[in-house]
Amino acid sequence: MTAIPNDDEAAAERASLLAAAWAVLETTGYENLKVQVVLRRAGLSTRAFYRHFKGKDDLLLALAVQERGRAEAILIEKTAEGSPEERVRAWIDAVVSLLYGRHAGPRARLISSLPAVVRPNLSDADDVGPAVGPSTTTPLRAAIAAGQAAGDFPNADPEGDANLIAALCGRLTEMTHPWMPDDRRDGVAFVTDFVLRSLRA
């Protein structure tokens, strides 16, 4: 009979499964993610997998929650100081960096597609909440609100503007129009200029 892992061993086991799943996602995409491939990559058994996850959808949800937490921590750190305009600039730069990073493709696609992929197969749709909530825009809303209070962004709508800016940044890597810059830095400058001109209006 296999011994049940202690808390430290269980945490290491779960971390190995998540790391293996991210590695597999880089080559397969979430549509073709196979639990058995993840287990081979992690060097763990099916029994180990089901100690932590109910199935593939539960694994995808855990990946999205992990990535959401990572993104939130980065965005909070990057926007902690500076004027409202500097904080907006920092938020855009950080978000685009997350989307353009080496691992960004599968991570960004998983986050953006999670509701359609996972929700139909969960018994409780509220389980999706932590992964797809608006918390990554919280620092941006705070920066816009500070700019509104200071008179820098006189007609801003912190909630609505933050959502629109987030959507624009999310689409940046998908845009192929001739007027859209190819280089990440040029893309950041392009979006930042447009956003700040709009907020100042």
C-alpha cells in the first residue's frame, strides 16, 4: 500500500504537476493537454494526480488561478509608486510584458479562454471565479481614480476605462494590422500613448 504523502510532500507533488502541465501546454495548447502526458513529464502516478485534482478541468483551473496570482503580484509591485500617469504606464508595460513573455502564449490563452473551456464541465460555475475575476485591473483602476482626483484624468471612468485598457492590452498580441507595431516596446508605446491621450481628454 502506497503511503499518503505528508503536507510538504503533497505540496511538492502538486507543484510538480503544475510545472509539468505548464511545460506540456507550451507545446500542445490547452485543447490537446493530456493528463497522462503531464504525469509522464512529472514522473508521477495517476493516483498522485487524483490526490490533487478531480480531472483535467480542475487542473486547468488550478493553472489559471496560479497564473492569475502571479500576474496580480507583478502588477501590484510595478504600480506601487509614482504619479497616476506613471502608474498607468507601468501597468500597461507590465501587462504587455506578461503577454509577450517566452511563456506568455499558452498562459495568456488559458486565462482568456478558461470560462468557455472549463465552466461547462464544472458542477459549480462559481469555481471559475478566482481565475477570471477582475482583480488584475485593481491597480489600474486605483491609478486612474488617483488621476481623476488629481485632475490629471478629469473625465475618466476608473472601472470602465480600466476594463477597456485591459481588453486593448489583451488584444495587442493578436493584432496584425499594418499600423500595429511588431516590436514589443513599440507596441507598449503605441498603446500607452493612445490610453493617456484618452484619459487626459
